[in-house]
Amino acid sequence: MLPEKIYYPHDFPLTITIAELNEVPLHYHLDVELVVVLQGSITLKSGSCTYTLPKGSIFANNGREVHGFWKTQLLPAQLPD
């Protein structure tokens, strides 16, 4: 697995992305990441732990930890390994 490279516009070390996602595959990066669940819920895998995060939840990753997430509405056959 290759690390994800985060690009910062204008050399300012902050990027904000608002997106509707079905899945973010397992990945890692050196940067801190905050994920805020704005609607619905997600299932998040971080290291060896798996969490279900409802609307309003916040996930913080200090970097260098393998993590990924997906909508909890996906059927079990569709969940990533």
C-alpha cells in the first residue's frame, strides 16, 4: 500500500473537503486527518479496530495509521475486506 500524499494549496497546511462518499479504501498518510460525519453514518476501520460513527461523530487520525471508511448502508457482501 502506498501512502496518500496530501497537497496543500498556497503552501497553507490545511485542506477542507466536503464530499459524499460510498467508500474510502484503506490508506495512510503522514498528515493529521479529521473526519466529521455530516449525515447518515459510516463504518470506520482504523488499525485493528472497527467503529460505527453516526451523524455528528468526529474521527481524528494522527497520521501513519492505516484507516478507511464506508457508508454503513452497504450490504455485508459489499464491505471491504
